[in-house]
Amino acid sequence: MARPFRGIGLHEDPAPEYDAVVIGAGVGGLTCANLLAATGLKVLLAEQHYVVGGYCSSFTRRGFKFDAASHFYPLLGNSETITGKLLRQLGVETEWIQMDPIDHLHFPDGSRYSVPADFNRYLAEVKTMFPQEAAHLDAFFAEVRTLYLLGLLGYFRGKNSDHLETHKGESLRSALDRNFDDEKLKLLLTADCPHWGGPPKRVSYVFDCMLRLSYFLGNYYPRGGSQKFADDLAATVERNRGDVVLRASAHRIRVKDGRVTGVELDLGPISKRRRVFVRSRYVVSNADMLQTCTRLIGREHFEPDHIERLRSFRRSYPCYLMHIGLANATAEELYHAQGYYWDGWDPDALGTTSLRFKFFVPTLFDPDVAPKGAQIIIIQKVLEMDYDGIGDWDHHKAGIDAFVLEHLDRMIPHFNERAKVRLSASARTSYSYTLNDSGAMLGWEMSPDQLGNDRPDISGPVGGLYYTGHWTRPGGGITPVIISAMKAAEAITGNRYF
């Protein structure tokens, strides 16, 4: 399918000067470029890959359109939310399919629970499953609602409160232990914690409250897959007279007298690279923050302890992905197989022994991303690992392949004969396409000590430099990343977006 934006051609150069250059076309960079271009600034969006989107992109094999990584998008189809409203105002044309149930959970005892999209139904069902915890559930979700609202004000708008401060340092695991005794209930309430790329003992309780309730305001899948959403964002940049250039790797951000002056870009395919310098008043980096500072700018432009502080942050876990195109399969056959599979009751071991994997079937929401009569399966396995300690990546990936395939052979009749496409990706693959340090899923971990004022701000340490994405405030995930883009654009233009 042809992409809906032109992009600067392989043999063309960008203009010699722009008001702003945005490095990296993940959702944060795409959104920020849109906001800047919509105000009339001359904007260049530069992406090192041959597609836009970063983790929110897709690739096609033998007629199967696979989401590269991200596969659900809270709030974006709901025009009453901050981010959904913004997309409508920008004129982004993506059509959204609401996911109901939101997710499915498979427990170690063989039971299964599907999370409905209606909150009142969800709470009633959970109270029926755990009648002895009913009063505690009412109290817990009353607190969750309060912290959801206070978290939006505190982390998104910078308006803190005493009640929020009381809970800012609390982990999700601590909050669950404080409220409940039943281990199965606690697992149910934290079973989607892999979305955060970290264990409940280090995930912020307040941030989890914000994500937990956002699901019930709408969890969505983009019709046509993740690439359609990313391409639609790029198309709106061009409609506002911004430029998009692919296969454009940032080589250096030039700095003079403490302020950015522009970006050196390496353009074109690797075998025929050419370097150009683009002058700009502002540079917005949607790239890995540590690489931005060390490789693109250089230590000489920072205070001595700045780089060391960045190195001290804990990264979110990376994940392994397997993409499968299954022939002669029906939606009904795979419906009950989808969801998270927990083999142990300890949610803090999600990156090692407790969580088997997540089984996602995008064709249940949009059948057109696969050939007729076929289905797509995406396996996602969060991993706690020593990225730098792995010497043989092929061996590492082959071991996880074998683990996943052993389970799939048991779960799906005649799996081997019907799997027409099967590909897998390691943390190293994620790094190669996104340059995220160690293949991190969501930038730095969303732990209480790495959020708010303890997470790097959107304003960089040199004049005219700004950040967007999951390495900056407010944090990782689609909604926080879009909020970071709004804040970066606001700092540059002076416009208020929410």
C-alpha cells in the first residue's frame, strides 16, 4: 500500500535552513513536528529508518501486515480525551477500532479472565470473583480514581497536591499489598504490568492508576495497522508544509555559544551516504537521550555530571517478539488463545519465570491486515536481561524461539503446517531499528524515583534543544509520549495545547 505522504526523495536534499529540525519519527517526534508546523514554523522531520513510526510501525511479508511492536493505543479514538482531541484538531485521519474486551488474562491455575471495556461491569465481575475482597476493591478503586485525576494534574500539568505527594513514592506492588491479601486478585490487578516494561515493585502506583483507568475510556487498534497511524501523522506534517525525510541519520547537532545551530544529517542508503548540514533555531530530539547527549552533541557542551546522571537511570525492560502468519485459521479458533499467560503467581518475576508471553491477534480487530482466510499472531515476551552481557545474539534468540514454539505447538492444532510466515525479533533487533539504548521498551523505567522532577525535562541543557518521547517527562507509553510532544511544542511556540 502506498504511503499517504511524499517525503523528500532519496536523491533530494532538505532545504538549507528550517525553524526546527525534529530528530526521530516515533509518535513523539511525529506529534511535535505536527504541532510546530501547524503554527507556521518551517519544520524538518528526519528519520533514520525507511518508515516512520519507530515502535509504532509495521512491515509486510507475503501479504501479512505485522505491527512491529506497539499494538494497542489507549484513548486515541476517544475525542473527549486530551490526546484523542488533539489528533482530531490536527486532522489525523486514522480510523480507530475499539477493543472490547480490553485484554485477556490466563492464570497459573488454568483459569482465564477477559477484561471488559465497561468499568462498572469490570468491577462487578471482579467483586463476584473475590467476594471476600469486595469492600477492599471499592476502597482501592476509589483511591485509583482520585490518583488518576491528581496524576493528570501533577505529571501532565505540573499542578501537585498534598494527596498526590503522599503516594508519589509508592510502587504498584506496595499499593496492592497494602489493600489486598488474595494472591490471585493481586495478579489480576497487575497482570498487564508488562505494558510498563518493569516489575510492579518498581512501577509507579500513580502512573499505573492513570493507565488502568485510561483503558476504560477506550483502548483502540488502528484500522490498517500501526503503520497507517504513523503514516497519517506524517501526512499531516506535509499538509502543514513541513518536510519529512527518511533514511536520514543524525550525525551531529552543532552547538555554538551554548545554543544549537543546526543538524548534520547523513542521507540516503548506507552504500551511497551523503552528509548535509541543515541550519535551525530549534532541535527536538525524539531519539535516545543518552545518545543525543554523547554522540550527537558531545560531553564538552554539558556540566561534568550530566552524562553520569543519565547513565544512572534504570532502563525499562526490552522485549522479544515473534510474528506469525497463520493460514486456514478463523477468528473463533484464536479468540480464546489471546492474552497474557502467567505460569507463576509472582508478578515481579514477569521478566524471568512468571510470565510466559502475551498472545495478540490483530486480525480479530482488523481482518484486512492478513490475506483472506488467514490470521496474524504476535507473541510478545518481556525480558529481564543483561543486554551488554550477551555475546551470541543468534543463540539467545534461538533459545527463546524454541521456548515459544514448544508452547504454540501445543496451543494451536497443526501449527507448523499452517504457519506461512514466522519471524522473530530480539532486543538487539529493537535497538537496530530504533537506537533505543539496550532495546528498552519505554525508555527509562516508570519507577517513582524516575518520574516527575526526577526525570529529565523536555528542555535540554543547551539553548534551543528540546526532547520528546519516552526518555523525558512525563514518561513512557503512547499518552505520556504525546504529552511530551505537546509540552516541547509549547516551550517553542508559547501556545497552550491542554
